[in-house]
Amino acid sequence: MTDRSDLVDALVQTSFTTMAVLTRVAADNDLSLTQFRVLAILRDRRVRMTDLAAYLGLEKSTMTGLVDRAEKRRLLLRAPNEQDGRAVDVFLSPEGVELVDRVRPHVERALAPMLAGLSPAHQHQLRDLMARMLSRPAGGPASTG
Amino acid sequence: MTDRSDLVDALVQTSFTTMAVLTRVAADNDLSLTQFRVLAILRDRRVRMTDLAAYLGLEKSTMTGLVDRAEKRRLLLRAPNEQDGRAVDVFLSPEGVELVDRVRPHVERALAPMLAGLSPAHQHQLRDLMARMLSRPAGGPASTG
DNA sequence: TATTGTTATACTCTATAACTATA
DNA sequence: TATAGTTATAGAGTATAACAATA
């Protein structure tokens, strides 16, 4: 109908399509989308359970399960936090790093067909517009405005 | 690193952010994201189970469960397909239509902060770029290229 | 008292395999 | 034989509530 709802529709459609591609790539590597995301976040970070849960918009008990399963597969490790005796740090194992590095190019390749319809100039435009959006508060998981 | 991977990162980030917003809106209305999507798809369509599953990239047995739960909540209905004695059509109940119509504006409102950082001209550009992407094959659920 | 994380529990989502009914 | 859908089963993802340990 309105311009605004056309834009919303396009954004939602694009997001579902992108998620479907990511889900497939993750599944091809025996990972759920959430597991894949956890590993990707930990690629260059060591974070506490609570921070990870907050970033993902999940409950801490959910985080426990996700980390349990990934730990059982030797993809990540837990260690007590140095500063806070209650907290637990999570970080990738060498196998986890290897997996993330191996899968990353698959993501780019899988999304390439979608992006191929855009000229380099248009791709540049699109990146800028999305970056501008992401620099704004989004009413995401944490902010229940 | 590369321009291409910057673009991929922006697309992935944008999609996760959008999904988080949609998940929250759905949850506020006692729906999972998948249930919400099913209802939205059926807003102006009557489709067979198999077609719905294919569109969502899910197994037919998964579809059975989703439709079972939504049917139990009186949000949609099943009816035998006229042409094919094996097939089952699915469509929204009046309550389902009411729900979808009620939730839709919430989606626009929830995504508005994200879009507010863009001028009308930029919003127009973004819509066009995303529409162009969506008109391309995306290596989505069905096409395992 | 408040926070961090786990455990117990329950429900949804999802897939695979086996089945029934129809084509 | 092949297709449409359901059922049975199993596992992952998710939340809520109760709990132990630490702050």
C-alpha cells in the first residue's frame, strides 16, 4: 500500500530470504542457525554467559543449553571469569575457530546469487544504507520500547 | 575486509536485527515467528499443506505440527482439496484474519526506529535495491545450488 | 539483597522414518 | 509406483521457576 509498508515488506522479505540461506549453510555444516551465530560471535571474543545471552536476546538458561551442546562437540570452552567468581567465560576452541573460518566463505558464496543482481555501485549503495540503519537503535531484543 | 564481505556482513546483521524485531512482535502476540509467518502467508491465500511447507522450506511433517497447533487455537482451518483427494487446503479463520490485521501495524511500528535513520529518498533507494535483489534467484530453501 | 549460572520442567520447532489413502 | 498428509519418535531451541554460589 503505502511507501512505508512497501519498504517494510522488502526488508522483511529480504531478511527471511537471507535467514533461509544462512540456515541452509549452517545445516550443511551440522549446525543450527543459533549455534552458528554463537560461534561467529565468539570468533574474536571471549564473553560471559550473560553477555552472550543478552546479545542474542535469549534467556540465560537457554544459553546454558546452547553452550552445553557446543562444548560437548568441542567447539567451545568454558572457564571461570577472573574478576567475578560467579561468572563463566565462553570462548572458541581451536576446532571452533577452524569451523568458523571454514564456513565463512560458504556464507559469502551462498549469498552471492542474491547480490549478483546489483551492480557494484548499487552494492555499495546498499551497504551504506544498511550500515546507516544498523547505527540506529532498532527496538531490538533488549529495548522493549 | 573486502567490499563484498562488508556487504554480506551488513546484510546478515540487518537480517538478524529485523528477525529479532519480528520475533518480539510475534511473541507479544503469543506467536512464534514461524506461526506468525504462516498466518501472514495465508492472509490472502488458500494453499495446500505441501505448497506451504515448500514455501517455508520445511518438511511436511513439520507443517502438520504447525498447522495442528494453529488450528487448535482456531486461527486457521483445514479442508479437503477439491481437485486432489489426497491434498488438504489450509486457510485463515476469521479470527486468524483479525489477528494478522491487528499485528501488521505493530510490525511497521516496531521496525520504524530502524528505518528512521534514513531520509525518504534513501528509504526509496533501499526499497528499490532490496526489490531488485528479491527478483533474483537466491539459492534459497528449495534450490540447493 | 542482587546477580550469575545451572537445573528441572514443559512446550514449540524441526527432521527422519513408517504408515495410510489417493493418484 | 508416486504423491499428500499424518503419526511416531527424537533432538534442538526456547522460556519460566527454583536453586546454589558469589557479590
